[in-house]
Amino acid sequence: MKVLVPLKRVVDFNVHIRLRPDGSGVDKTNVKMSMNPFDEIALEEAVRLREAGKADEVIAVSIGIEKTQDILRTALAMGADRAILVTAEEDVEPLNVAKILAAVVTEEKPQLVLMGKQAIDDDCNQTTQMLAALLGWGQGTFASKIEVVDNSVQVTREVDAGLQTTRLSLPAVVSADLRLNTPRYATLPNIMKAKKKPLDITTPEELGVKVRQRLTILETVEPPPRQPGIRVASVDELVDRLKNQAGIL
């Protein structure tokens, strides 16, 4: 079984976000970038499937500028067998991403696409669903446990009532949730070996996909600062403020 793992390069989760002075978006100048955490979890699960003998090859794919090669090299150091970079503008809308990934799937013919449930920069949570729709494949979202059985994949996901288990016929698209696993660290020997692993570079045009932006960011603003708390002298005063000022009683 071949597993395809899409990855996104995002601002590192430890970095304090700064906005551009004109409000057009997030300032990424000299900012540390890293692999999207949910995608890292998906990659770890794909590598574990290969180590367990359930998969034969793990392919990492990413869409973005030339610098995106850094997260693909990290993916190779974590255990991916090879990588593909589709060069494009830095901000690609989910539908365009899904179309590009669908073209990659057509070429690579994987049996399973395993990806993060969302990216921490835009929080869209759309690409998995769009990709499954374009391919006509079954989808399992927010997976907290994945088991490959015969020609199917069993996905356990968290729902309001508890845990829901769904079995999907392969090929399928599955998105990883936070509690699926804990990703491994890339060791120095594996980082050195990753430099020799194949990393192919292509473009949307070569894949037969025309990228067209449909959304325009009008303005990006920081959330308002949190107001300080108020100390009250008694329960009666608290109830009065909640009733007459906050209006929640």
C-alpha cells in the first residue's frame, strides 16, 4: 500500500504572530517556519503503518514556495521515502490545494491519503473534504485511531457522544486529530540520510491544474486586548453585575 501525506509549511506554533502594518495579513519576515503540527501527526502515523508492514511506501507532498523544501527534508528525516514539492505562491486556497493534490494522486495512485485535519494558520479544515469529493473516495475525519484491515481502513474519531468507529474501503482520505499519536524527533543520522532521498519538484501547470484565487483578504486585525477582571465585595454584588451589567442572568 502506498500512502500519500500532504504537508503545509506554517509559522511555528511557538512564534508570537505579528501583522503587517497595512493589515494585509501575517508578517512572515524572518519568522521561524515549521511543519503544520497536524500534518506532522499524519506523517508519523503513515511511517508507523509502513513499519508495521501495512504500507510499502510513504510519499510526502507539499505546495508552496522553494523554501518549503525544508519541511519536506524534515519529513524525509522522520521516515518518508520520497517527497514532492509543487511550487506555487505562498498562500494557496483550500480548493486549489485539493485540485493539486487530486492531480498528484492521479499520478502517484496511492491507496491512502493521510493528512492533518487543519492548518494552524488559517484553520480552514476544508482540504480533506474537498479532496475526497474530487476523487470520489470515502473520507474519515478527525481520526484518533487508525487501523488498516485487509482492503479497508478503520477510523475511530471523537464525537460529542463519545467515540465513533467507521470502516472505509480503500482508497480513502483520512485526516488526523491531535490524539492520534506523538510524532518522533528527526535524529541527526536520519537528517543526513534525508539529504540523499529523492525530492521531485513540479508545478501546477505540469500537473494540469490552473490555480485561480477566489478569495481576497480585505483586512486582518488583532483580537481586542482582554479586559481586566473586577473584584466584587459580595455574592449579592456579583449577582447584580451579572444581571444588570452583563445581562446573562
